[in-house]
Amino acid sequence: MEKTEVVKSAVNANQIVVACAYQGHVADSVKAALPSGFNERQFVAKFVNGELVALRKGLPEEAIHALLTQAAQ
């Protein structure tokens, strides 16, 4: 992810970007925060102060870009 342009831009702007990839396993704390019935295999969840504030389906490269773009608006 560090080579993804939107992540590089966020880091350069002193924004905090933390990306965690779970392959075949999603931590129980993340599962507990997801909406009931959510069963996507590829998604990005945005947490602020431990609370889920945004959820985007899709490949991380695309979903992170969408979430960071949304935050900038």
C-alpha cells in the first residue's frame, strides 16, 4: 500500500494511514464492528478512536483511495 499514490500523498500531508490486511482471517474485534450480515471478502474499514466510521467494499487500493478522497472533501 505504501506505493499507492493516494497513500503516499496522505503520508506526505502528515495524515495517519494504517493499513492492515487479513487474508483468510478477520480479527474478532473487526468482525464485531461490522454491520450485521456483512460478508464481503474484500473491503476496507475505517476506524476513528476505535469506532467504525466508514466501510467500503472492494480492493484495498481502490477502497482506501475512495475513503481518503471522501475524507478530504
